[in-house]
Amino acid sequence: MASTPEGKLKTKLREVLTKRGIFHYVAAAGPYAQHGIPDIVCVWEGRAFYIEVKAPGKRRSTTPNQDRMLRLIADAGGISCVVDDIKQLLEILNAGAHQPTSDPLSFKRATENSGCVANG
């Protein structure tokens, strides 16, 4: 997994999640997997938290399926975000999970560029 820039970032993100004691796993890909499910699935502060990982500089390159799933997750009460830098995840985690917004491009409790979505 760690041979590509995205794979290297996934490894770093998982290290941070592990150090913080956040339950997580990498979503399986394949012909029977749900299309658009984010790369890392977590339970954070009692909420479902999904992280779509992109190579550095590619945060805004999500597919229509990914955009749809990120919105469905947020509409169901979970948190979903797209990150292409470890700092984005750290800002999100430092802010906490319980200050939601419906703005799809900004999770206001973190940074304007975090790419997180949450409702309720």
C-alpha cells in the first residue's frame, strides 16, 4: 500500500489514528465492494468517521461516486472528509467530532480547507 504517494499518506494517517486510540480499518476494494466508500473507516468520539485519502495536491479530485457517498454519510449523521495532507487530519482531530456543519467543502470546527462534512 505504501509505494504510491497516496499509500504513503494512508500509512501516516493510520499511524496517527492508532496513536490516538481511534478504531479504524482500511475499507476493502474489489468487485463486491460498495463504490465510492472512503478509504479509511473509523469510530471517533462515538461517531462514524470516514476518510477519503488523495495524493498530495489532489484533494479536490474525488469521483462522483465518492462525492455521493461522502454526502450520504454526512446525511446519516456520520463525518466524512477528504484529505491529501497529514496536517488536515490533525486539525480535524484536534477540533473534536461534535461541531457539525452541512457545508460540504468546510468542516468549520477544523479548517476551511479540511474537506469534511457532518450533519447533526
